[in-house]
Amino acid sequence: MQQSFLSNIQYPSDLRKLSPDQLPKLARELRDFVINIVATKEGHLGASLGVIELTIALHYIFDTPNDLLVWDVGHQAYPHKILTGRKDIFHTNRQLDGISGFPKRTESDYDTFGVGHSSTSISAVLGMAIASKLKGDTTKQHVAVIGDASIASGMAFEGLNHAGVTDTNMLVILNDNAIGIDPSVGALKEYLTKAKIGIRPRKNNIIEALNFNYFGPIDGHDLPMLLKTLEKLKSTKGPKLLHIITTKGKGLKQAEEDQVKYHAPGKFDASTGDLISKDNTGLPPKFQDVFGFTILELARKNKKIIGITPAMPTGSSLKYMMEEMPDRAFDVGIAEQHAVTLAAGMATQGLIPFCTIYSTFLQRAYDQVIHDVALQNLPVIFCVDRAGIVGADGATHHGVFDIAYLTCVPNMIVAAPVNEIELRHLLYTASLGLGHPIAIRYPRGRGHILDWEVPMQKLQIGKATRLKTGSKIAVISTGIIAHNVTKAIETIEETISHYHFCFIKPLDIDLLKQIVENYDTIITVEDGVIKGGFGSSILDFANQNDFKNNIVTLGIPDQFIHHGTVEELQEICGISPEKILDTINTFL
């Protein structure tokens, strides 16, 4: 039986006991380990397979965790986790009470910076390098690994711009594979594409223009070359950038050929690489597809409609419009701030921009939402995907803050449809022109309605609806969490009234007044944070109008919620059907 190197490695100190000629076999073992675990437990595959050799080389050459290593985004950090003390628990990845799918400071000393959103690594590593310099530590190494999609983001350029006028001991490794989640876009991508292994860009080198020492491009799967180059860079002073060319999904044929699908493929056959087929016939649609197909339908009839997404055409389903109308649907790269202000500019010229963006990523463009859109009262339509708890991606990706951070913005309309049909109606209503910006929030995953492609109707802004009539307690919900409320009250319908507020702002004041006048106990339910959320708006109304009702707010508590299934996390937060029923029963 052949010796297994990986079985004897728990930490990088074990890795460094191997000879350089043993490392390629370790790389094969590590690649197989990642494939076998992700095949059954799911997670991010392609990015991790693409950095197997790089991960080994970094931990072999550098004295981690004393030398500081930051992975941008963290999709590609599975090999890093396996080599830094988490191999035996890696099967718990992204599961409740298991390890995180992203680097996390509280999880390991080797995870020097918590990540999940892109383009933060250069700024973080520069901060660490400046700190080392101020402490008089001239030997500590500081390394950021960033992809070609992430380095095109504004924040990455801000970090490069600052680093170039320092003499800090930092190394940026540009992992160039021409893809993020979807293929990379933009002028920088085209510039990088021209760079070939061993052929240095001859003129107008954008990295050298920023005062970085530029090395490469080299083959990121050539372990001997990586070792030699990294060893050399350890003694090179000042800010430097190593450009490596890699293949996302390296070592798994299907992952190399379909890099978008195999970014996070779900379950697949580890021996063949084939996806385990799912029979989706007869299932309700994903909310992203309701958006994607509806905006395309609207755009066919209205030439003023524009689609914008920051690097998520597949995840948001804007890809359908991009395929049919490439001149009217734009992937602007990982550039959320630019996406929002681009939409604002279009709105000034009479276009109707739909800016589709994940709730957690809209946070990155909050200033632009306020200053460039809301302050000027421009009718940009924000389609806020992945709102609420998203599951295994955890705290960096839950869309639980948007209600709180959007309802406080003047001129902003905030809406949360109860189902696929109401989402469709909202998109249509917004396309007709509202005179204000609107944010329409909807969740990750599938809804509950099969026949959703109904004729579109114009909705009355600020109008709520009563779903059930009861005698004792009023439950007020917003968005698709109404489905949990409906399940909770199935057995006690006669005693519970249930109201759905599609519009979080403006509230249906007339109906709300009737509710507080007729029910002593009111329970609000939302899949966002309680502080500053929908329930807070109900409490504010009651207080301002001197009502003395007993109002209980259910939602996300004042703490970060980590990873698990959506159902597990809703249970923890008290907004699962069972927990909602428990709360109701305490007042019956």
C-alpha cells in the first residue's frame, strides 16, 4: 500500500517535514480529499480545486500562522482549512455547529481575517503589514490571495493605491483563472487575459504603475516553480505582486469544463464527477427565476427597461435578459457601488433600471443608495435577492439587515412579496413608474406556487391585506415568512387573525389602526433583524399614537446568526412554524 502523506498532516508544521518532491503526491491526495467530501456534503468546489498547489506552497514556504495569510472571499479556502488543523472535522463544513465555509478568526489562528465578501484582502493585509512595521517586526510576511474578478473591484484598487506608496512587507498573489462565480468581465479582465505564462506584460503594466514589483505570470499548478518563486519573494522588500495562472476546478474534468455550475455544484459522484440529477419537475420556481423571466417579459414590451447586476448574472437569473438583450442587461463585475450609481445615472435619463443585487451585497453600496439614489429621489428599482436567512453560507451572506437599513432612508419604498405572484406584480408595478426608488426583497430558493405566470396587475402602494380572520390575537407578517405563520396557525385559525404587509414602507396606516384598535395582543413576524426592523415600525406607530397594546416582535435577534439549514436557523431565531406557534400559545 502506498504511503498517504495527507493522513500524517494535521498542521503546516507537519507539511514542512516533507521533501519538495513529495508535494505533488500530497497535492493529488488533497485534491481527492476535497472532491470526496464536497461530493456528499456540498459546498464550494471549483475555486478550492484551483488552488491546491498554491495552498501547499504557501504553507510550505511561509511560517504560518506567524506569517499572515488572507484569502479573498474564502470560496477557495477548503485546502487551507484541511491543512490547518481541521481535516478531521472538515465533513462538518457549513453544517449547524460545524466549521464555517469561509475563513473565520474565531475558528483558527490560521484564519487571520474573516471573509465572505470579495476584494477585502489587500486592505486587510496592508493594515497588518503596517502594524508589523510599527511594532518593529521586519521579518513577518503578509500575503493576500485575490482572484482576477475580485481585484477589479474598487476596494481592491483602493488598497493597491495605498500600498504602492508604502514600503511594507506585503505580497499580493493574483490568482488569475478568468472567472469568479460567473466569467470575469471588464477591461482589466481583458488586460489580464493577454498575459501568458512566462510572458511578462511588456508595456503599460498596470501593477507596476501602482509601484508594485510585478512577478509572473507563472503556472499556478507548477509546484516546483511556485516554491522557487515564493522563496525568492520572501526576501524581496516592499509591496510585490505575483501573477499566477490557474484553472478553476483543476483535476476534475467536469469542473474544468463547466466552471459556473461546479462553483458550488451540490451533490455529485466523486468517482465520475457527474452531478447527481435532481428531478425538479413539478416544483415551484426559484424566486430568482421569477425575477429573471418577469423582467425579460417586461423588457420585451418596454425598451426603457435595463437590467444591472454586480457579478451575479446566474445567481440572480439576469442571465436570461443578458442572453436575449445584451445591450440592455449588464454584468458590471464585483462593483456594487458602481452598479447602484450606474443605475442612478440611467434613471436621470428616463430609463427604468432594475438593479438586482443580493441583500448582503447591497450593504456594500449603502452610501450610493442614500446619496446617489434616494437623496435625488431617482426611481431605481432594487431587486434585493437572497433576503432573509440563506442557510449554509452563514453570517457573511444572510440578508437580514436590509429592512432595518432601508426603511430609515427617506423617499425609499420597501416591499416584501408574500409569494411568486406578488413578486411578479411588484416588478410590473415598479416598471410603470413610482416617482421614488423601491427595494423589493425576496428570498433564496423556491416558493410554493406552481402556476405563477399569471397576468400582471398594478398594486396599490402601501396597501396591506388580511389573510385570516380570528378573534383573539393579530399576527402581522411581511414577506414569505407568512408561509411559516400560516403553518403555525393551521390548528387555531378561529382565534388568530393574520395580516400580510407587502409594503414595509409606507405602512398601511388605515389597516394598522384597525388592528391596534381591535386586538390587545399583536405579534409581528419578519425574517430580518428585530432592531430597527418591520416590528419596530409597528411599535413606533403604536407609541406615536398612544396605543397600549401588547406587541411582541419576532425576527432575527441582536446577534450574528451563523451557518446551518434555513429551517434550523429559523428555529434558533424563533420564526419557524413551531416557534411561532409556541409564542402564540403563551398568549392564548
